[in-house]
Amino acid sequence: MVVASIDSLECSGDWASASATVAGRDEGSQPFAEVFLLQRDGDIWVLKARETACGTFSPGGPRPTDAQVPADLWEAVCLTS
């Protein structure tokens, strides 16, 4: 898999959300959209698992109190598949 394009990038404090188009290396593969969550750790950005950073929530429910993702990024990062 390769990142074909970065379609959007949003930052909030030490967190960032990147929406990218990802494609396979095979010529016939279909590209697809993917959301990546990153957290700054010193001078580097670390890929974070949305399943963990988004907290424990129920579909349709509010942002959970155990969410690590900032509130202004939470909906775009955590409610997308």
C-alpha cells in the first residue's frame, strides 16, 4: 500500500488528523480513503490507533470522557470508518 495523496490535514495541539487516499502497488487495485491519527512526541509524529485514542463510546453517543483525541478533532477522526 502507498499513500497516493494527502487530502486534508487538521491539527489541534499535539494531535493531527490526516485524510489520505491509499492505493495498492498493483496497477488494477482500487484506491480508497483512510483517516490517520497522529500524536506529536517530541520532534516526531507517532501514528495512534483510533480504537484506543477515541475512547469508549457507543455509536450515536457523545464524546466519551476517556477520549484522548481533542474535542475539535474527535468527531472527524472517531466517527469515520
